[in-house]
Amino acid sequence: MSRILAVDDDNDILEVLQFILEDSGYEVYTLSDGQRLFDKIKENNPDLILLDIMLGSVDGRDLCKNVKLQNDTHDIPVIMISASHNVCDVLKQDCAPDDFIAKPFDINILLNKIKRQLAA
């Protein structure tokens, strides 16, 4: 069973993601505070990270960049989630997510993106 870490400061979104992803057969961990991302990665060893861009005082793009720079985490696929439909907003600041989806998103599209990243 693949493990997914969902990071979003909106608890309602986290609850929906957890319900849908668990129903789809994934083991899901959630985090509403981006400052604890690396602790949560060490605790749960996720196979994929869903990461919101705007996490209160933390910029998800910076977190994504740091995940990709660390030797022990750079292979974990990161799918960025944003209310912006502009991919350029996601990619600025040298952030290099493996994929991107805009809110509100179609859950089937998200599930397909997750499957594609886990298969890569």
C-alpha cells in the first residue's frame, strides 16, 4: 500500500483528501503545518507528497525545493496543489514539483496524477 503525505493548511481539504485517498487504497498521513514537513517525512516515509503552495507563514514552493535538494528525500514525487491555475506561479523560485493540480480539482484527475507519479 502506497503512503501519501497530504500537506495543506485547510483542514477541510485534508479531511476530504484523506477520505478519498484512503477509499482508493492509499495509506494517508496529513499535515496542516508546513514547518513540520521533514519530521513527518521521517516518521511516515511517504511514497508521494501532495503539497499546497500557500501554507500560512510557509511557502510550499520553498518546501518543495528543499525536498528536492535533500539526498534522502529528492526521489519522493511532489504534486503541488494551488488555487492558482497559472503554472508559472508554481514554478517560480526554482521550485521543481513532479506535477501540479489547481484547486478546485477533479478528484479523478488527481488520482490519475498520483498513479502516474507512483508508477514512475
